[in-house]
Amino acid sequence: DAKTTQPPSMDCAEGRAANLPCNHSTISGNEYVYWYRQIHSQGPQYIIHGLKNNETNEMASLIITEDRKSSTLILPHATLRDTAVYYCIIGYNKLIFGAGTRLAVHP
Amino acid sequence: DARVTQTPRHKVTEMGQEVTMRCQPILGHNTVFWYRQTMMQGLELLAYFRNRAPLDDSGMPKDRFSAEMPDATLATLKIQPSEPRDSAVYFCASGLAGYQPQHFGDGTRLSIL
């Protein structure tokens, strides 16, 4: 079973920041937080991952709370092409996907 | 950019037929994963290999499914005999051992009539 909790759906206006929350209260010491997204029927696309420090790359930022029990994925300037299902996963090597958050970016 | 390549992209066949799906992992990646996605069950991990050896196939129906890595550049997933309930999108992903992220192919969309 997936070990994360995410809202089933969210909306965001184009050009605004999208903040996607994830709870993972049972995370263990060596487990990382990974974010993937899936656009329509394509394969899941890796976005970002982290252990305990905040991370940023060209796609997004990942904010992990100090106790590591929750995290937030931030898309700083959402576009229509960011409409997708976003998966938050905790693990090491073997990843178990949950239902994710369906993000709709609207004009 | 390096990509995971899956073939065929689409497959339609009748129940009872053997189905073989192929995956070429990203060069240098030593871990290969097979997933299945359906509307009802979402993305399920079927099996994964490291350095061509199976590490975990607990998610795979053993009686009809088999997964192999004949060499480091090819992973196969076979279903024999196929059944309508096997209709799904099958994804392959590859990565390096440890915490490095997996990268997915575009999937094989399988329909069993």
C-alpha cells in the first residue's frame, strides 16, 4: 500500500504557483521523498526527490518539513502543460505509487 | 536525452495468445522495473531486476507472467496465456541502485480480446 496521503484534486491559475501537499508520517530514516507526474497516458515523469533538505531544480522545488512527515512540491509558475496527475512517493529503490493529485491548470 | 524504450507501443490480441513486451533500459542503468497501470488499480509494481537478477516479483501473477533480462540492454515481460483482465498499460522503468530516481518508458498499451 502507498504510504503517502495526497488530496485527490487541485486547481491552479496559469502563471501562479502550484503548491501540492503530501503527508508521509510513517517515513523511515533511509526513505527518500520522490515526486513524479503523469500527463494523460504517458509514462510517469520524474520531477524531483529529496531526503531531508529542500531541493530545487529546473522543474520544481521540494520543501520537506523538519520532522520529514510531510512535504510540498512547488511549481513556481504553472502553465497549462503542467496539468497532470502528481504522485508523491516515499521509498528507497522500490517505489509504490498511490492515487496522486490531479492538478488542473486553467487560464 | 537518454530514454527507456518500450516495444511494441500498442498490442491487440485474442485471449490465449502469448504476449511479449520488450524494454531497453537507459545505458548504464542496472535496475529495471515493470509496472502495470489500470483505471481500477492504478500503477502497480510487478517485478524488478538488479544487474539482470530478479530481486522482487511478488506483484506478478506467477502462473502466467514471466520476466527476464537476457542481457543488460533488454528486459522482457511475457504473458502466456493472455486473458482479457491483463488488458492494461505496461510500463518499464530503469535506474541506478539506491536512491537515484527511476525513469519510465512510454509504455505498451495491451488489449486482450
